[in-house]
Amino acid sequence: MNQRDARRLSLILLFMPFALWILLLILLPHIGMGVLSLREKIAPRQYEFGFDNYIEFFTEPIYWHIMARTAIMSLIVTALALVIGFPVSYYIAKIAGPRTRGAMFMFCLIPLWVSDLIRAFGWILLLRETGVISGVLQWTGLISEPIELLYNDAAVIVGLVYTVMLFMIVPLTSTMDGMDDSMIEAGYNLGGNGLTVLRRIIIPYAMPGIISGSIIVFMLTAGSYLTPVLLGGKYSSWFTQTIYDQFITRYNWESGAAFGFLLLIFTSLVVWIGLKLSGQSLSSTVARS
Amino acid sequence: MRMTMKTAVLLTATMLAGMGSAQAETLRLLTWGGYAPENVIAKFEEMYPDIDVEVTLSNNEEMVAKLRATGGAGFDLAQPSHDRIYAPQLEYDIYKPLDMSKIDTSVFEPKLLDGVKANTTIDGEIYAVPHQWGTSGLMADKSKAPDFKSWGDLCNPEYKGKTSMRLKRTILLGTAYSMGEDPFATYSDLDAYQALLDKVVEKLSACKDNIKAYWKGGDDLSAMMLSGEIVASETWDSTAYKLYNENNNIVFVPPETGALAWIDTFVIPRKGEADDAAYKWINFVLQPEISQMMSESTGAIVAVKGGKDLLPDHLKAAVNAAFTDEDINNLKFFANIPPGVEDMEGKALEKIQAATGG
């Protein structure tokens, strides 16, 4: 009897930090935000219950334009991260020896030791009109005038891909790690060329890793703030920036909260569509790796 | 000895309270970068060894947001600009009325003190006193843009791709002035102000092609200006003065319609817990020798009598290169922001940010 109690107690104790974390840091704030987002401001210190903040999002084109922009750019970042990350992961999982593997993981990890802000400033130094890349290109004579590479969408995409790369590589590598080499050999023995083997064997096997990596990367990108703000130019706006403006510049917490929820709903929707299209489920992808 | 729950709680409470008074008092200061320089803090703590100064750096909008989030708790002294006190207090009740008897008001420049009092009195209670003031205007590299002189010049095609501005309310107001309007006069009629804002949005959206990028803080503005990537920009005067020290061609240009003047103030948050320490800090930093250290650090003028003479020499040179007496008389002080205007201006800025060009 006593032993069962002790076991139950240890289970509760082990579970407690997680439960508290979910409850205090995720659930409660979201409930608070939900309540806030349903308040309409009538006059100073006067509020009324209503859906106005949500309606405003759909009636004012600038907001959903920015949302759509954010989604499209995030998808581009996700695709680029996948295209760049896939060969790297394949090399780490299948080709590299155990020692090289550790070293390569290390190289992927190192950029994360530096804070987001410093990384963004690094890109600024490289890309600006009087920056390193422009200077080198002029020195080699490839261009005659200084060239501005900063303050545009491409700069934002480059900065974001760099930031999220590791989150694509880790799930991909761990999935491909489990693949038996003999499957690839069998593919070649049966007369397949490199492309067929990739298409028919490796990619289907790596699918859960691809999807889980893409979900993490997409969510991180759509919710990022610093990189788009620092690297983006006059025509780049990110939805998180709009939320920040609602809260801080406009003192309009009610619509800021509503926008926060809309971003959450929208990104979840994109993830859900992605899962449906690829025929995967959350439990077979993110939960597995 | 058996302790009841009640005595246990009481005992713990007493112990905690005892610990609180034995430890040094903390003054939690919510202020701008440069407004609490190390050397001033060191001198203050030397004079009041039982007070620890803790500094959090912020800006106008974030100060109000932070205090609103806690209902005015978490800080003992804050320094928003004089136009950010009346409406936030009405809407969110985040400040505490000041006890003027605890502040040595004789040291203030009377014009500034009266101005701030007039702007921040609610129901007969005064909520703020001035600390430092300065202006927002333009700066230009005289060797590359010698004729740069008005807000409208930021949109002048002659400087295409070579100008910058910060997407905040200053540029809305400046642009309104350059269009021959007086935005502060229309604050009382919000419909008229909205009509004016619409015109400003149109103008600034069309002007987007002319801008290189919107600057977000003093650092990226300085980098763009010093590297010559831009030749002129909307700016805070203190940033321009700093750059003048590095390159004498870069000067602050008061726009011909008048530079916009701001006064950063002292306010005590509603739930501040160290009022005495806060008053001590206010009186302390207004002393002439501390004011001088303050100006050295912030590049702004302290709102005490003869504050301009307390500027360090290199700043005096920069100010004299920028301002004539006529410019000083032409200063436009930011008017109180009535409730609701913050939201209208925020929306206008969003529209400009989202515009796809002219």
C-alpha cells in the first residue's frame, strides 16, 4: 500500500513542474489574452464585451495583407531551410563517420550560442551599403558602385534561414539516422538511379522528420520579431510587429490580444493543412522525433 | 511550544518585514538610456548609502505600457515626456500626484516648470515636474545637402534614397507643419485631426520611395549617417550633436517651421514603494554639478535655471552651430496628447508602414 502511495507521489512530483509550466505560463496568460481580446473600448476606462477587435482585422485590408505576407515569407524560409538542411542532415546521418558527425552537429550549434540580436547585427555589418560584402565586391571590381543588400525581404529571409537552420537539421538527422543503409543499397541493386532512390526511398522514409522540422521552423519564423525588424526595410512588415505596435504604440491591448490569437489560429491552420496534404499526423511527426 | 497557524504566519511576516528594513532601500528607476549615468548613480549612493539605485531603460511608449501592465507597480520613479502623462493617467490611472513640498522647485527654469505643470495637472493635483528637454528636428550633412531645411525636404527627389526617418508620431507632426497646418491646434477637434492625418499619410506614403530605410534607434541612425549612406534624416537633437563631434559637417537643422520640443519629466508610479528615495533622486540630479554630468551623458538640456550654460563645451558648440535665437523662439512644444489620439496616430503609422509606395 505504502509503496503504491510513494510511487504515486513521485509521479505527481515529477509531473508537477510540467503541469505548472503549462498552467501558469501557457494556459493562464492565454485565457487572460482571450478575455482581453473580447473587450471593446468605448471611452477611457470603459469597456464592453464584443468581437469588434476581430472584425477590425478582417475589414481593414492592411492587417490581413501583412498576415498573408508573413505567412508567405515564412513558407519560403521553411522551404529554403529544408532544401539547404536536407543534404546536410543526410551527410551527417548516413555518410559522416561518428567523429565527424559530432563535429558537424557542433558547427550547426555554434551560431545558436550567440544571441539573436548579435546575429542580426552580424548580418547588418555584412550586408549594408558600406558593409563587408559590398566592399569586397567593389574591391574585386565586380561592381563599381556600392550596393545595398540590407533593408529588403531577401535580407530578412537570409537572416531567418540562418537562425532556424538547426531546428530543421536536428529532426531530419534523427529520422534518417534510423534508416537502414541496406534499403538504399537495395534501391540501387534493383536498378534505381540516385534520383529514384532519393524520391522513392529516402524522402518517404524521412517524411516524418521533414514535416516535424517544417512545423517547428514555420512556427518559429512566423512568430519571430527581432530579425524582420532589424533586417527588414521600409516595405517589409511582419505580423508580430503589428501586434507590438498595437500593444505599445497604440496603447490598444484589446486589438493586440485579438491579433495575437489570430496569428496563433492562422499558423495552426497552415500547419494543419500541411499535415493533411502530406498525409502525416502530429503524433507521427513532432511527437516521434 | 505549540504554534498555531496564525502565530506562525505572523512570525514569518514580522521576520520578512524586519529583513526588509534592515536591507538597503531600492529606488527602481524607469528611464531613458543615458538618464542615469554610472557616475551620477555612484555619487547618489555615496550620499545616501542606504539607497540602491536600479535602472531600467525604456522609451515613452514602453514606459506607459509597463506601468499599465502592473497598474503602476514595479517602479518607484519614471521619466516619460510631458505629453505622455495626462491621457495615460486619465485612461489607466498609473501615476501618483506629486508632493510639491518635497521638491525644491526654486531651481527649475520657471517657463518649463509652468509648462509641465499646466500639461500635467488633473483635478488640481500636479503629476510631473520637468527634468531635461531637447528637440526633434532634422540633421543634414552640410557637405552633401547644403540646402536641407524643412521636414518636406525628406521627400525631396533631389535626395532620393538618401534620407531616413523614424516611423513614430514626430514625423507625422513635422509633416503636418510642413504642409502649413498646425496639428496641435486641431487636437481639440478629433475629426479635423483625422482629416489632417489622412493627408499626412498620403504624403508620407508617396514619399516612401525617397527614404532609404526607417531608423529604429540612435545606433542605426548614427551608422547610416556617419557612413554617408544617407545625407539627411529626421532625428533627435542629441543624436545629431553626438555626430557633430565626429564629423563637423553633420549638423542639427531646426526645420523652418520650428523644431519640436519635448520635456522629459519625473513622475511617481501609482504603486511606487520608495517615494522618499524618489524625491531625493529628483532633488539630487537637479543640482548644477550633477546636471552637468547629466547633460554630458544625454546631450539634452537640464530644465534648471541657466541649464544651457551647464552643457559641456563640445555640446555648446554643436547647439550653437544648430540654433539661432530665432530658432529657439520658434520651438513648438509637444502639446498634450488627448485620449484617443494615440490610437489614431498609431493607425496612421501602420498605414504608412503597409503602403507599397508612391
